[in-house]
Amino acid sequence: MLPLLRLSPLFLALLVSACDDNPRFTQAEPGEALSGGATTVFQTDRNAFAMPSANLSNTRSLDFSVGNSFFRNPWVTAPTATTARDGLGPLFNTNACQNCHVRDGRGQPPGENAVHAVSMLVRLSIPASPADAKVLEHLGVVPEPTYGGQFQDMAIPGVAPEGKIRVDYSPLPVTFADGSVVELRKPTLRLSDLNYGPMHPQTMTSARVAPPMIGLGLLEAISEADILANADPEDRDGNGISGRPNRVWDMRKGETVLGRFGWKAGQPTIEQQSAHAFSGDMGLTTSLLPHDDCTPNQVDCLNAVNGGVPEVSDNILSKVVFYSRNLAVPARRDVDAAQVLAGKSAFFQAGCQQCHMPQFKTRADAAEPELANQEIRPYSDLLLHDMGEGLADHRGEFQASGSEWRTAPLWGIGLSEAVTGHTQFLHDGRARNLLEAILWHGGEAEPAKQHVLAFDAEQRTALLAFLNSL
């Protein structure tokens, strides 16, 4: 039986069901188009993900604009007269946040002839030993000894980049019950031209594209209790879904807390996520991470000139965090359209909502008042789920296993192409469209995928219409 009792009375009143496993929606819910509550914006063009919360005052919009400038504009190598933006590197993946999060949207894997990966990064780690307990507690992984926790394919003059990133693909056909065939592409990651010697023989890698930035502050404002209410690690209700929280290190609090952000929910706050992005992606120090991302084997990196300590001041970091918190979610489109409602019914019939939970209400004490007490529709439970061997990276992160991923929020997904010019999805961008993304689901989502494989062409089209309305 689908867990409908977790949903609002209004939602249930609009759901007509002949039987528990065949829900049918006949009209949109009141307010359903407002995915971000009062923060929702109505932009649908290439700037749909770049707008401030709709309820942000003019005065506070100025802080948003300052944060935007530091997010958008490139950082440069030190020393330079541009002291507010110097200190790039020594090792890095890109020189501006916006290069990865294109117009605040999602990244993509490198193309066949790409020189640099840019909006896709590669995490590195090695198996832990008993002596690594403290490292695991604080970092969630044991970094590769020579190349660290992230592979950086760019560097400032005088420092060698760590190497090159390439992704090759092989075809993987999937057949629907009606005989239609979709050809997935299975990625193979290749790290080459290693400039600091061989990697540890047991190095684990995980390719990650940059996720979209919208709605992060709203996700941060969901109460921990509301997230944990949906956790069922032992699958006691027997529905095959055993979502569980990741527990990660909070550098400000000095303790282990609930993880919310990143592909495996490996970061607890937007601030900490931002500090790690500054460090790993651009080689910029903050008060949270005051040292360059160099290992003892990277001598030139260690000896390179810096842009001051920290290179990203607390004031700049706070403005970037404010900007990130207030990137608004765009409104849904065509919520009353018959095909969209049919697709919503198909979404629930397949059981997708058991992980992609539609609705939460944010806390009254949210970090920003504009984000408080909002009815939001992220279509995520923010929990870890085993997604099966097909999507496994075989690399754990804190309590997340090598086959577990945080449920990705779906809000705004239908505007991805308008914003970024592409429709590549999943953690490594392997899916070239939403249907391919669905067909990569396995593990706990295998029954849902099998439902979709049984859909006829009309049902599949409706399902995609619903997803594209989000």
C-alpha cells in the first residue's frame, strides 16, 4: 500500500482511487504550482534558476546580488590587484562557481573532445584502516594519499595539474513490455596523464556533476524530525523502501549531525557545502577550511603563493551562502492539464513518491525569515536509498554505502534544458533524458522501474509530461 497517510488532507481529497495501488488524480491540488511556497518565482527562460526568493525585500535583494557577483565572476591567481577575488588554486577544477552550476543549474560530463571536465568532478578515496577512525568521523572517507579527496585537472602556472578526466560510454539496451527499446549508455571513467605518480592500487572514484542550486535554503529549513519521520532503515513496513539518513561531521558544531546536501547527503549545511566547493573546486581557503587542497607529495602546490588566509573572507562566504539559500524554485506549469494529471497518476502508480516525497513544510526558525513556514514540494525525502548495482560507485561516504544515493529533488527538472541547454541527469550525467534516468533506477527503485517498463507509450508520455511540469 502506498504511504498516502503522510500526505495532506487536501491532497487525499483530490485523489480518486479504485484500489490502493492504482491512484488516479483528477485535478491539481490548491497551491500545487507553488513548489517553493511564497518564495516561488514564475521565470521559465534561461534565467529560471537564477532568481531570488519572490518574498525577498528590496534591501535583502542587494545582499543576494552581492553573493551572485562572487558566485558568477571568475577568481584569479595571486598576487593581483583584485585582492577580493585572488588566490585561485594552486590546483582547481574551475575558476568560478557559475562554470559548474551553469546559470545555477546542473553540470554535465565532459564531451568527447573536451579539454577539461569543468562541471563534473571526481571524488577519490581509499579503503579505511582501523587507524583511520578519526579521519572517517570528520571526512567520511580516507583521501587518496597523493591526489587527495578530489581529482583536479587544472592548475595555476608553475604547478602541474593532477591529470586528465575522460568518460567513455558503451551501449546498454533496455526493452519495454510493448517492445520499444531505449539504449542507455554505461559510463567508464578514465583518469590519465597523472602528474604526481601512480594512485593507490585500491583507489575508489566517483564522478559527480554539479547539481542545480535552486531551493537549497528551503531544504535546509526542513526540520530534522520531519526528515527522520520518513526513514525506515529496517523496512519495517515491508514496502521495499528503506530510506535512511546520512550522519556527517558539522565543522561549526564539532559534532555529527544529519546530512542533507550533495549526491550522498555528505554535507550538513549550505555554508559547509560552499566552503568545500571553494576548497576542492577552486582551491580557495575559508575560515572553515584554511589550508590549500594540496597533499604532502605536491610540493609545488604547497609552496605556491596564496591570496591571503583565508582567501574567501567570512563576509564573502556569508554573502555566497545567502545567495545560495535564496535561489528560488520556479513555479510548475500546466498543473491542471489532463496529460500532466495522468502522468502524476502514473508516477504514484509506479510508487515513485515513496522516495520522491512531494511535500514538506519548513521550520518556523529557518535561517532566513523568507524561508520559514513554507509549504514546499521538492519531491525528495533527502534520505539515502540503495539504487542497485547499475548506479553504484562502490565508494562509501560517511554512512552512505557504495550503492546508496540521496533522493534527488525533482523540482525545476522540467526547466533544465531551458536553463543549461542540455538534459543530462543522474549523479554523473549518464542519462541523456528523463526516461533514461528512470531506467537506470534499481535496488529499492527496481519495482518502480518495472512498473514504468510495463507502461505503454501513452502512459510513458504522460509520465514525462508530469516530470517536465515540475
